[in-house]
Amino acid sequence: MNEKAVTSLFLVGPMGAGKSTLGRHLAQVLDRPFYDSDRVIEEKTGADIPWIFDVEGEDGFRRRERDVIDELTALDGIVLATGGGAVLNDDNRRHLHERGCVIYLWTPVELQLARTRNDRNRPLLQTGDPERKLQALLEKRDPLYREVAHAVVSTASGNLKKVTDQVLGCLGEHANR
């Protein structure tokens, strides 16, 4: 069996890009286990992300995230949806890029805002101007997403089948390298 055929698929991108929704769907299509790094952190700590941010700060959360990304990227043949800030850590970017096929799910800020508007589980958006915050995050993180990614796919259409087909095409190209 071709070892590259079971390459893990890692989804990166900003909050509201659809990483978790698309990741669950891709895992079903590919018949692979699905992991969401934020959910794994919550399961390991027994606390939600806002609580971790409140108690440990962003640095504490990022340390936990680094450990979980290292653990999950070492698994074979999975689909992983990362948190939006996972690319901030050098080790995370290296592990993601070297251990699987990384797809950057690009989404315009306006759509991120619409998709996250009522979500209270996003500590970085608990601000008076979430749109400005999303824009600042994208400006800082977009180059990192592009650095780590093997391919960029837009989720702006909102068409799950179209985006799935594009990601599967990228995965196939990656496996044939």
C-alpha cells in the first residue's frame, strides 16, 4: 500500500472559515478519524476555551495547543481542524507542514464576522469591534497560513460539495508528490 495514500489532512485558517464543519464532512467522506484541536484541548482540561483564556491567558492556551498539535499531527490518516491561532507557533507550523497535507481555508473577513457573530466561545472576539479584530488577526496570520499550507482553498462560496471537491483534489495532488 502506498504510504502517502493515508496522508493526514490538516485544515488551517481563521475562525469562521469552516474548518470544523468541513473537517467533519471530509472525515466522513474519507472514512478517517476527525479531530478538532480546540475540542481536544477542552476534553483534556475539562474546561472550555474562554475559561482557559481567563485563567491561563493566551500564552497558557497556546502552550496547551502546541502540545495537542504535536500529539495529533503524529497520528496517521486523520483529518484535523486546528484553531485559528495554531500557526503562531513555529513548532506547530513545522509539524503540520511536515506530517501531512495542509489546506489553508481562506475566507474574507466579512464572512468570518457573519459566521462568528453570535459565538461566545471565541475569546479573541469579545471586543467592541470584532470586525477590526478579525482584520488585524488576518493581516498577522495570513502569511503564516500561506507559509504552512500546501494549498489554499476559498470557503467564501459556502458550497460544501465544491469546497470538499477542491480539498480532495489538493489531497490527491499532495499524495502524488
